[in-house]
Amino acid sequence: MFCGFGMFPWLAMSTCNQSHEHGQQEPTRKNSAIEILKERYAKGEITREEFLEIKKDLVS
């Protein structure tokens, strides 16, 4: 009976750690060039003409 109680904390910790490890998200992906381009256009850092020209270069 004592052995059973001694196993419970270990089992609880083991299960908790495993679910935490599997629940972690993947490292943040870098934005694609198109996403960065859209952000720059939305912020007003580049004009519509610049946006369209750069987008054309990236897509081709």
C-alpha cells in the first residue's frame, strides 16, 4: 500500500511534464516576404506602386 502512494506523485509529475512538452507551440515562424511586404504597405512605409512592383518581383 505504501508503494502505491509513493508512485502517485511520480506518476502525476510524469504525466504533467509530458502534456506540457507536447502542448508547447512550435517556435515562431518567420514571416514570408509577402507578409512582410503587406505589413510595410499597411504601415505606410511604402507606396502602392512600390508594393505592386515588389510583389511582382517576389511572385515571379
